[in-house]
Amino acid sequence: MYIIIFAGIALAALCLGYFLRKYMAEKKIQNAETQAQYILEQAKKEAQDRRREVELEAKDLLYRMRQDFERETKERRQEISNSERRLTQKEENIDRRLDLLEKKEKEIEARGENIKKQEEALKAKDNQLHLLIAEEKERLQKISSLSAEEAKQILLSRLNEELNAEKAVFIKRQEEELRVSADKKAREILSLAIQRCAAEHTVESTVSVVTLPSDEMKGRVIGREGRNIRALEMATGVDVIIDDTPEAVTLSAFDTVRREIARLSLEKLIADGRIHPGRIEEIVEKTKKDMEDKIREEGERAAFEAGVNTLHPELIKLLGRLKYRTSFGQNALQHSKEVSFLLGIMASEIGLDFKLGRRIGLLHDIGKAIDHQIEGTHAKIGADLAKKYNESAEVVAAIEAHHEETQPQSLYAVLAVAADAISAARPGARRETLETYIKRLEKLESIANVFKGVEKSFAIQAGREIRIIVQPEKISDSDAITLSRDIRKKIEEGMEYPGQIKVTVIRETRAIEYAK
């Protein structure tokens, strides 16, 4: 009985579970269908909204395109209208010009007719004149019993003699007047240029002195067993001299750029206080870079002061290096600026280009910036540099001829020679004393005078040239060439001098007669 009851309960539970699961499944299906229906409706609604948005965007785009098209069309129409108006004006102008041309053609035709009439009248008069001249010639021939050709030759010979005499007198008088006026004008131009150009006196030397805060600093500069001073000398290439002078160190070098780098480096090391080989090399390298910037700034400042534009950057650097180059104690950059001012003034006074004159004067000694690195005279080196960096042919020729190593080819070259000589010869320009200068010239002349056949010798161009006059009966033309070479070798062996000295041997034969 219990089993039957249990089985019935189990069966009833199974049936109840089956129907419950079926009900739940149907409920889920119904909910899913409802949700799917809702999603479909939402999707349709979103699609309709999106469609309306797309339609609105399309309408807006179409409206903008239509506005752009209308604006472009309006502009094109305006341009076409303007073009038509201009064409109309041009046609009217052409019509007016055609009318003027027609009037001028009529006037020219009328003038042509008048000219023809005048030519015919002139021809008639010319014929009459020829007839009269022929009659006069016949009468003159009968009177003088000479033919026309004979009379013409006699007349022309007399006229030629008179003209030659008058021409010689006139030419001589003009030459004298031109020589006097040229000398006077040259003196005026040179004096004016010198008056208008004021320059400083030279103060350059081959040593620099660095002041120390105390004598104890000397030991730190020297370093243990002299390693600091050796490191400084190796890094800069200068001689560091430490002597009994209180609170001072002397730097000696012929290259002023290196000496300036050493001076600045040592001052920085003293101010920093850390002095050892590693720090010395670091400070020297940094100072070299700063020195390059300073050199460029000096070159730019010089070009600005001289009013010279469009210089090549390398030429500007070379100009800056001249700040640390001297000749006879005269600062090369200061000398170049002074020559630039002088040459510009003289060029303007004789009607030449003022700016070109200043450019030539500023660049005339540019070769001195690297003359210790390249073989040759600084004038030739400077001309090559100017040509390399696209300077004009006039600038190159003037630089090459400013020491008369080549023949001057223009007035600018002649002015460059004069301006360079004025700058070098003015009082205080060079440190050489008068006594030393005279001794050098006397020694130069004495070297030439010891050779046989030399009559006289003259040192000129501030000792840059010596001219030797020889006895023609003792020295032949071939001997003159040999003599110039021997004198050149003797000067090279027996003298110390800057730059170069030109040796010119002159041999001449004069024939002199006296009219009594």
C-alpha cells in the first residue's frame, strides 16, 4: 500500500515537474519573442531616425554645393564681365590710335612732298654752285698758270707745316697744364683723405701678461713637477714664462690668436681655482670655440663699420683673424679698415665707385690671415682668396697689385697702393723707430753697393724695393739679370725683414748732344 502511495506521489511529482518546466519554457519563449519584437521595433525606429539624419545631411550638402556653385558662377560671370569691359576699352584705345596713325601718315605724306620740293630746289642751287666753282677754277688756272692738283698740293703742304708746328706747341702746353693740375689734384685728394681718416696708434706686442691674485697662485699654475704648465703649453702652443715678477705670468707667442686663447684660458682657470691637466684641456677647448665666435664677430663688426655688404662667411672669418695679426706692430684689421676709409674717400673724390673702393681697401690684406700657412706673398694669397670666394675681377686685380708685384690694371689698384702707403707711413702707425728704419734702409743699400758695376742704389717703398743703377759699360744685359739674383741672395742671407723686397736692376745708355 505504501509502495502504491509512494509511486502515485512520485508520478504526480513527475507530472507536476513536467508541466511546470513546460510552462517555464513557454514563458521564456514568450519573453524572448517579446524582447525580440521590441529590439526589432527599436532597430526600425533607429533606422528611420538615421535615414532622416542622412536625408537631412544630404539636403544640407546639396544646399551648400548649390550655394558654392552659384557663388562660383557669379564670380565667373563677374570676371567675364570685367574681361568684356577691358576688351571694349582696348578696342576703343586701338580705334583712337588708328585714327592718330592715319592723321600722322597724312602729315608725313605732306612733309614728304615738301621735302621733295626742297630737295629739287637744292639740286637746282647745287648745279648753279658747281657751274660757278668750275668757272672760278678756270679763271684761277689761267691767272696762276698752275693746274688744280698742283695748287692743291702746295696749299696742303703749307697748311700741314703750320698745323704740325701749332700742334706741337699746343700738345706741350696741354701736357704741362695737365701735369700741374694732376699733381695739385692728387695732393688735394691725399690730404683730404688723410684729414678725414683718424686712426689709433699701435700698441701691439708679442707677449701678454696675466695678473695673478697672489704669488701663491704661481705654484698652482706650475703644478706638481710642472705638469700644469706643460699641459697649458701643449694645449695652447705658447710659452708660459713664470719669473720673479710679482703676481704676474707672461705668455709669449708669435701667433697672437694662440696667445689670446692661452690668456683667456689661464684667466678662467685662475677664476675657477681648479687647475689640473684635465681641467686645463677642457677650458682650452671651450676657449677655442669661444674664440671662433669672437673672430667671426670681429669680422662682422669690421665689415659693418666699413659699410661692406654681402661678404662670403669665410672672408668674414679671415677678416676677424686679422684682429690678431700685426705687421711692424700695426694691427692688420685696424690697418685694413683705415685703408678702406682712405680708398673710399679718394675714389669718391675722382668720381669712382665709393662702395667698391671701400670693399677693396677692407680686403686688400686678407692674405695676411693665412700667409704663415700658405707659401707666397700675402698680396697673391689675398687675390686667390678673393677669387675663390667670388669677388669681382676688379677687387681681385687691385688686391694682387696693391704692393706693385703686378702692374696695376685699374684706377682702383693705383688708389689701393696709395691708401696702403698712407696708412703704413702715418706717424704712430708702426712701432719701428726712426733710427731702426734708417739703419735698415742703409744696410739694404750697402748690400747692393758692394757689387762691382753698381753706380747707385736707392731703397724705396719703405724698404720693400731697392733699385740699382749700374754702369752700362761694365754690366751687360745678361749680367744685369745675374746681378739681380746675386743681390737677392745676399739680402736673404744678411737681413731680417717682413714680407718681401723687390730688387730692380736698371741699365741704360744715354746719347747726349748740345745744340750751339
